[in-house]
Amino acid sequence: MTLKPPNPMIETARPLTRRRVIAIAAAAAGLALSPRGSFSAPSEARRYRWTGRALGAETSIVLYHQDRNAAERVIGLCVYEIERLENEFSLYRPQSALSRLNRTGELRLPSHDMVRLLADSRRFSELTGGAFDITVQPLWALYANHFANPGADPAGPDHQAIESVLQRVDYKAVAVDKHSVSLGRPGMALTLNGIAQGYITDRVADLLRAHGIEQVLIDLGEIRGLGDGGDGRPWRVGVGDPGGGTKIIETLEITDQAVATSAGAGTPFDPDGRHHHLFDPRHGESARRYASVTVIAPTATRADALSTAFSSLAPAEARRIAAASGGEARALLITADGRRLRL
């Protein structure tokens, strides 16, 4: 899956840097756990940190556990779960459920996770008035093909081409039930890149909690913390500079919350970065209001979807949606000229 860098960088006892190496190697052989210090935690639990690669990024899980072998076993289950769900939602695996749906316009007998994630996507589309829309994949193809041509017009695709593609962008044209998923218009295609990382992060959190682990920080591109970071202190998450590099411009403290960041600089189509993957589905052009949008919410699914949607919305509208989204949600918007707006 394509990330939306710069993503937040984890800070635990000391700052941790994250290399944005895009590769997938979530094999059980990579499950080495390293004990990191001995913070006072319940029942003499020790702090372990696992690192690997999944979902197209370098990933990590920091957890407290009394038993190293048990910690390794549950991390193995997490890696298996990530791999299973990526086979559902990845655009870049030809045999994933999503790829098959986009090729044929229909997916028979979808999995429970596919139905659930598409239902969540519909809910966020309705909540945001269409600012979040998983049917924008044809826009991505239009811009990618335009800028792949030598001498491409730096202004981007012409208005007529955009209007033509917009006829295939409409979340209401996706029909979902337990028997099938169908795309209601020829040429439609879905991308789950604006919500699937958050969803998978939440499923991993559910799995860890089901195994009795209540203190964990999961970073799969989106971040979720269960419990606290040790000694009653919150987990500390640094928001990266949207201009790039490893500079942290703001540190957030979270307990039982999730963090997601969207930034157009993550996937630019042109050298100047004016055209990028964060589209406003209402007019078919890249959103340019903010350099980055960070959302803190109770779940990673919600934080991921809202950070995508808020990229296209004025602050007042984003504030209204944050208040109506159910559960606590707040946001840090970095404008194109560097101002910080807090919702």
C-alpha cells in the first residue's frame, strides 16, 4: 500500500527515527524481539520492541510483557494478521481481493473484513460530505499517466479529462452486502489507501488486547497506543516536518488513542509537488490547503479517514466534522505557509 508520508515518528524513552523504506518482508524469520530497558510496569513486565516491514513501510510494535517467548508468539500472530489483511486490501498485489474487484467490477462472497471496511468507508464519506471517497482511484490513474508523458503540461490534465473521470468517482455507486461488492459504473476503481492502514492497525490492537496485552504502541504507518508508555506516562508521538527530513515539529502525548498524518508531499506526481495523491473528490484536483494534516482519535481507522478528508476541507468544516465523528477527535493542520491550526 502507498503511504501518506511524512507520518508521525514514535518517541518512547528516547526519540526513534523511522526510515521510509518501502518494501514488504513480514516473514516469521524477522520476529526477533529486543528487550529495551526495564521500566517499572505491572507484574514486572519488560519492554520489548519488534521491528519489521509490512504494508509497504518499516513498522514497529513496542509492548510490555512478562515472558519473552509469549511476546514472540503474539507478535507472530500480528504479522500473520497483517499479511492476511494486506491480501484483502492491497492495490499492488494482483490477486488481492481489492485488485480482483477493480479488474472485474464485482467481488463475490467478500470477507467480513472487506464488508466491514467498506461500510466504515461509506460512513466516513457521508460524515464528510464526500471529502473522503474511496472511488478516487481513476483520478490517481489519470494524473499518473499524464505526468508519465515526456513534456507533460505542468498544469496537469485538462479540465475536460478531469470532468470525464469524475463521472466514475462516487462512493454512492458502490454496492456492498455479505454476498457481493459491485461497482455501479464502468471504469470505476477503489483505493483503500486512505483508511486500510488504520483499519489493520486497529485489528492488530484488538488481537494484542485479546491476548492480554494492555500496554503497546503499534506503528504500521498509522499509530495506535494501548494503555500508557510505562510508569503511567503517555506514549509520545512526534509529528514530522511536512517539508521532509527527520525534524519533529510537534510532540503529541497519547493514551488509548491513535494518530494518523496525511501530507501531499508523500506521493507527488510532478517535480514541484503541486499535484499529488490527496485528491478533493468534489473537483478532481489535488488538495493544496495544507502541507500536512494530523488527526488524533480513539481508533486508527477514524484518524486515518479523517486525516485524508480534512486535507480538502476548510478549518471550520473540519472542526464541525471532528465534533460529530463520534468519540474524541482533534487535529493539527499545518497550512501551506507553515501556520499551525488546532481543532
